Amino acid sequence: MRVWLAIMGVRALVGILRGLSRGGGALPGRVALAIAPELLRDLARRLPRGVVMVTGTNGKTTSAHLLDEVLTEAGIQVVRNHSGANLASGLATALALNRGADVAVLETDEATVPRVAAALAPTVMAVSNFFRDQLDRYGELTTTVGHVQRGLPHMARSGVAVLNADDPNVTSLAASAARVVYFGLTGTGRPAPANGADGADARRCPACGGALAYQVYQYAHLGSYACAACGFHRPPLDLAVAVHSHPAGQELEMDWHGERWRVPLSLPGTYNAYNAALAAAAALTLGVAPASVASGLARAGASFGRMEALVWRGVDVRVALVKNPTGFNQVLETLADDPRPKDAVMLVNDRYADGRDVSWLWDVDFEALLAGTGIDRIWTGGTRGRDMAVRLKYAGLPPDRVVAVPGPPAAVLAAAVDSAGEGAGRRLYVLPTYTALLAVRQRLAAEGVVRHFREG
């Protein structure tokens, strides 16, 4: 009876919130879990193919979106937490709205993994990467890795951990899983610098603490590595992905235990090649045919706020979430590959979901990256918009190129769009933190530019 009441409560609350144009991700699930604390466990047992959890620092939303596309292409019905509400409450909302899906694909916050995995007993747990992120919430990186590690033993008896072999911290999780599938990039990257590791997040071996030696980097600390002290090294890949970039996007050459095929991917950047590799590896682990993997990835576009393409007031807008130094660096590198004239809006909030501590802005390599992006003017806003402007000042940007605008993120974006001018041929990149992204999207939905986001 409690479960039934919780499900009915979620559906009623979501209906009310949608009517008020307020989405409906976390709040209904929070109420439902108060009514029926065992709701997640009960709803997970109703899924014929079980649950796929997608976790890690960067790429969770895009990877889950790509996996959803692939499974749908294969004729598998999917329920997913589309808007990225990835705490237990958001997962409860998504599952309570399920009406006959075969499998759940759930993006899951790293700190939430132990509790949620114990309830869901996932069939697959896919882990993307580990980077420093929201130190006030997660603490140091070893704490984040520990959260996910404690969740792995709760997988279903036949469960599989799908791990990014290019991240030493992710590879270290293998000891906690009964069965592992590794994915990674190959045939690309750059040689390791003479001074050793490029990324401060993985300079030491997670097994013995010795220095890691890198042969090739993809970006940050992702690449091919080995520890001379204990022998820890990047394991052989079950799914090897070679990246071939071109002006319209990139093509991925996939090798799954000797079976090879190519996949066109419209999403730019090495980080999206990793997201596609995770989705492909998880789908193949579930028994999806390579042909469905290829066609599903080929048709997939950007997900919620992840280099999402929009047109507002005649202006070409691209929206890309930024939340930590590595992710921000990767977005700026993607901007550098775009030859069009462009402006940018950087919206930084410091609410709980963003992380209260914004000192991470000083770890973003603005000095090196902004010079190559071709950005003419940068608008800053949000609760910490002035901090963003100060960071850009110390990065060497002339004062006349930075416009600090007081007011809510949506108002800052509107001012930047009006300045860009309809039909001027300029592209406007919007780089918000999480709660700023939600505010921007709510404004865009109110003006009919995008649909209000719905769970289920």
C-alpha cells in the first residue's frame, strides 16, 4: 500500500509541477521515499533487464543519454532520469513514472552510489572517470573513489562493472567487482611530457602509491600508464575506440573483441568520444548487437545542456555545463575548434548543487585556452559572476572584453543574446554551472525555445 501511495504521489506531484512549468525531478521522489523507504528496491525488481547505473565525475548525463539511444535503437524500452536529477530522490521519481520499461538507465551521483546500489542491485555499473569536483561535498578524490567502490559489491549476482581503463582511479575499482569490462581510447593522444603526469588527479599509483609513468595522454590524466614499483597498469581493452576527427564532428572506430565497425558521432571533443565508448561498452555488455550500437550513436544528438544547440531570438546558441576544471578545459578546447566568430556567457552559481566553493575556477587553464578560442567578448553572471570576471582579469583578458552583469543567469543570457544580434552570424556559447543551467533552461522553456524537461 505504501509503494502504491508513493507512486500515485509522484505522478500527481509531477503533474502539478509540470502545470506550473517547474519540471518535476527531485521533489516528488523525495516525498515518495518518505512514504515508502523501500521504493527503489521494489521498483527495480519490476524491470525485466534490471538497472544500469552510470556514475563518475564528468559525462554521466551524456553517457546515459547515448546509452538510452542505443538501447532504444535495439528495441529495448528504457526509463531514465532525463534531467540529471541523480540523487536517490531523482531516481525514485524516474522509476515511479515507469510504465512498462525493460531496463532503467540511471545517472547516479557518486556519493549516492553506495545507498542506491544497495537498493537497486544493478545489472551494470558503468564508471566514466574521477576528477576533483565540489571539494566541499565530496572531499578529496580518494573519498569519491571510495563511494563508488563501496557500491560495486551490491551489484546483482551476474552484475558487470564497465570501467574506463584509461583512468587509473577507475581501473582500481576492478578488485571490488566479480566481472569487469574495460573500455578506452587507442591510436590517438599525445606523448607524455618529460616532467611526468599531466593530471594532478592521478600522479600516484592507486595500488601502491608509487609514481605512475604515462606513455600517452588523451587529456588530463586519462591515457596509457604503468607503475614500475608494483606493476599496476592500464589493462587490455574489451572495447577499444580510435577517434578520427573531421570538421563535421568525429568518427569512432570500435573494436569489440576483434569485431570492428565505424560510428559517425555528431558530438565534438575527446570527452564525448569517451561518453560514446562508455555507452557502447555498456550496451554490448547487455547483449546489444554492434549494428544497433552504431545506428543508435549515429542518430544521437546533444543531451540536456551538454553542448546543446538552440536558436533564441535569431541567435545561434550552444549550451555546455561546466562544473570542474577538467570539464571547463575540455569545453574551451572544443570552442577553439569552432572557426565561427563567437561570444561567451559564463554563469557561475555557488548553490549546494553547484558546490559552495568556487575556488576551482583558478585551476581552469584560462591563460592558455582562451587565447586560442577566438572569443571576442565574455559575459559573466550568476551568484559568483564577479568572481568569474576577476578570474578572467587575472587570466589577462582586457577589461573591454569582459562584461559583468548583475542579476539572475537568465537575464544575463538575454542581455548577451540581444547584444549578439539576430542574423549577425555570431555564435553564442553559454557555459553555466548546474543551477544556472536550470535557470537558463526554465527561461528558454517559458519562451518556447525548448520544451520543459520531463522525467520518465
